[in-house]
Amino acid sequence: MKKLFLSVSVVLVLFVLTSCKKEYVDPIDEDNTSAIKFISLEASSYSVKVFDTVYIKAVVEGENLIYEWQKNSGTLKGSGNEVIYWGCYSCIGVNTITCKASNDSGHVSKSINIEVKTRY
């Protein structure tokens, strides 16, 4: 009888211990599925002559992204993660283009420099 009681007790203790084990779930993966990560911001050229075009592409990981582009001088055309840039004579020099990607979890941004040179 003691052996049976001991066996049943051991089985019950093992059952309680294994059933109470909680599986660890990384809260970042579970709760932050819309997190943003800026992978790259690249241009087809980083030095151009006046009125030559440069294609710029942002690679960003995340869901429901909204892109906002800014420049200190020159013209940007396009939307989303790809735009076209060109600079006129008043833009000669180094110009900064910034891409900001955002969603409900926050925002990230990255900048590149493009030099606009005279044609002559």
C-alpha cells in the first residue's frame, strides 16, 4: 500500500510541475508586430550634374508604413519608398535627402547626401 501511495504521489507531483510550466514568449515578437526597421537608403548616384536625375529607394521592414521625404534643396518627385531627385543651379553643392517611415508603433529615418555639380 505504501508503494502505491508513493507512486501515485510521485506521478501527481510530476504532473503538477510539468503542467505549471509556462512557455516564455518574447514580448517584442508578440506585442510589437508592427515594429519598424530601416534596412537601407540608397541612391543610383551620389554625385550628379545639374538637372540630372537620381533614383532613391528606401528599404524598410514594417507593416502599414507611411513614407515622408524631405530635402534641403532640389526637387523630389514620387511617393512611397521610391523617389526621383534632381537639383538646379541654386542646388550646387551637397544636399541632404531624408526618408522617414512611420506606422502606429513609431518612426525611423535615414539620410543620404547627394552632391550636385555644375555642368561646365
